Amino acid sequence: MTHSDILIIGGGIAGMSAAYFLAKAGKSVTVLEREDQPGYHSTGRSAALYSETYGPKIIRKMSTASRAFFLTPPEGFSENPILSPRGIIMTAKPGEEAELDAILSEGRANGANFVELTPAELKEIIPVLHTDQIAKAAYEPDAMDIDVHALHWGFIRQFKSRGGTLVTKADVSAITRESGVWTVSLSNGASYNGDIVVNAAGAWADDIATKAGIPPLGIVPKRRTAVMVDLPADVDAHGWPLVACLDETLYFKEDAGRLLVSPADTTPTEPHDVQPEELDIAITIDRLMTTTSIEVRRPGESWAGLRSFFADGDPVSSFDPADDSFYWLAGQGGYGIQTAPAMGEYAASIITGNDVPPQMEKLGITKDALSATRPTLASGKQELQ
Ligand SMILES: Cc1cc2nc3c(=O)[nH]c(=O)nc-3n(C[C@H](O)[C@H](O)[C@H](O)COP(=O)(O)OP(=O)(O)OC[C@H]3O[C@@H](n4cnc5c(N)ncnc54)[C@H](O)[C@@H]3O)c2cc1C
């Protein structure tokens, strides 16, 4: 049986980014991934967006802390740039102006660049938009697309080149601990030993904890749907920013000459290989046709993925309160890709007994803010989305 310093369960972006930084810190690491493709679940189903103004507070800080890695990744990490220009336009309906203003002033205070657009200017950029129900809009030119595959496989390749082991088709079925050593057993009969277990199982994070005899944290997976739509021949969407309604009912972005459209649904569900529901596809198309002049006769391919949340909407990255050899790396919500470099580095630092990395400390990231015992539930503060 192989023994590693650290066993990571889950080979999505969370597990692989932590694995990369742990291997870089000189640890022996084995990642156990149930599927034959490590990006099969949430990591491979995202909208691939990077925005420093999107998401709750710690997420925004983690996104900012990730920027340097995205812009100048380590040598040999990726052949192509990981980020490419996209931009976001947020639209506010009548009555939502103050909400948009609040986002703009907070973003600007943190150095974000926003350009306010009148409905007429908006129409010039996205001619298909019905602007009669839009009171105000803001353009964030610095939002980027992420090449998720390049990022994920950059972590995997460099992790392996440092001696790390990624085992696929490794369905973790039992987790026990004896004399300070974890034994993680697979449904195919194999088992692995390690000193520390990192739970990076995404939607299955609570399930993995339960298998290890650790109380679950109440991580809730929520389904989100995406549908591809063909554009009429006379609509050239090349270079369009992503358009998002402030009330989180719809967003769309150009993708290889078509539109990727999502109703921004957040339906709580059990962890499973989630598929899109017919009703959600119909809602997506209906909202697109109400918001734009695009006629959709037949939707293209669609998919759904799970975005998993802790109670207050921010992620958890800490040892379990009752067991300092079981580490939670969970609850990345809808932001796990754009925060992965900083979240991976942070987790590796804490797991190896170090403190919050200095560049993150400067941004105001604290251990308390990411701990599993932070007082969100006690205070009743909920930022579920
Ligand atoms: C439609 C949609 C749009 C999104 N858009 C964005 C976006 O624009 N920007 C952004 O930053 N984020 C976005 N996200 C969120 C992002 O995709 C997630 O936050 C991120 O992928 C979570 O990564 P993860 O590694 O935690 O989860 P996953 O990728 O799901 O990885 C968890 C892994 O654990 C494995 N696992 C589970 N149980 C076991 C077991 N028993 N044994 C072995 N392995 C196990 C699973 O097989 C899985 O591969 C979006 C998500 C969705 C669904």
C-alpha cells in the first residue's frame, strides 16, 4: 500500500490546484478521482469567467489574489494565455439602479474599472438587446474568459512532473484512521495511506466527510443550466462582452459564433451526475427571447453543473475543527475556477503548517474568514445564491 504525506479526494480544479502547490512545497501527494476524466463534474461545466467584482467578499479577494498567477503562470504551465479579454455588461431594470450603483461604488473603491452605459450606448454594443426595460447598465472591460482546460491541465502536468500521483477511476468508498494514519479505500479494492486527507470532492464534500466519520458542514450543491443557441446569420456576436441581468435571471456570452445562455438557476439538489431539466431549458430560451430579439426555434446542446455552497456563500478552506488531519477545501460556489490559484496556494500553506500567504494577508484574507467554524450560522447571516 502506498503512503503519501497527503491524500486529496477529488481531481477537479480545487483538488488539483492544492495538489500543485503541495507538491511544490515538497510534499508527497496522491489525488484520488472517481471519474476517468478529472474535469468531468463542475470544473468541466463552468462559464469560464474571471471577474474581480463577482461573488461574495472573500471570493473577490481570492480572485484578485489569483490574478498574478493567471497573467504570469510558471514557465511551461500553458502554451497559450490562460485569460483572454471578454468584459461584462450588467443590466439593471427600473428599480434596480441603486443596487447597481452600490456594486459600482464598491468595485471602484477596490480599483475596478466600470464604464456606465446609457440604454442607447448599450444597444450599439449588443444590438439584439431590448433596452426598453433596462434603466441602467455598466460595462466592466477587465473581466476575462478563462481557458479552464489549460488551467486545470497546467496544474495536473506540473503536479505530476514534481512526482505527484493522480489516480483516476478511484471511487473512494471508505475512510478510516488508525494510529494517526488515514486509510482511504476504493470500491475496486485498492487502498492508500496518508497522514492528512484533503476533502476536495466538490458536491460530494459532505459525503466524503461522513465516510471519514467527520460531521458534515452542510455544503449544498445547486444545479445551474447552460444552453447553446445558434445566432441568426445577420448577427455577428464576435467580441460581445458577457451580458448579465442584475437580478440573476439570465446571462449570455458569445462562444465560437454561438451564444452560451444560462438562466442563472440555483436549484438545491443531491450530489449526482447532474443533467439539464427540460423546464430549465425552456425557461432559458423564454428569457433570452424576452430580453433580446433573437428567435430560437431549436436550442442546441445543453448541460448542467453543480455549484456547491457553504451557509454564507464563501468557501471553506481549513482543518476540521475536531480533527487537524482532515482538511476541508469546499464550497467554492460559482467561483472555483477564478479563485483556484489563490485557493490552492492558501490551502497548501495552511496544510503545511504555515500562515496565510503574505500577498493574501495584505488583501485582508484571514484564517477566520475561511474556517469551518466562522460564525455565519450563529449570526443568521445568509448569502445563499
Ligand atoms: C454552469 C456553471 C457555471 C459556472 N461558471 C463559473 C465561472 O464563470 N467562473 C468560475 O470561477 N466558476 C464557475 N463555476 C463554478 C466552478 O465550476 C466550480 O466552483 C468548480 O469547478 C468547483 O471545483 P471542484 O474541484 O470543487 O469540483 P469538481 O470539479 O466537481 O471536482 C470534485 C471532484 O471530486 C470527485 N469525487 C467526488 N466524490 C468522490 C469519491 N467518492 N471518490 C473520488 N472522487 C470523488 C468528483 O468526481 C469530482 O471530479 C460554474 C459552475 C457551473 C455549474
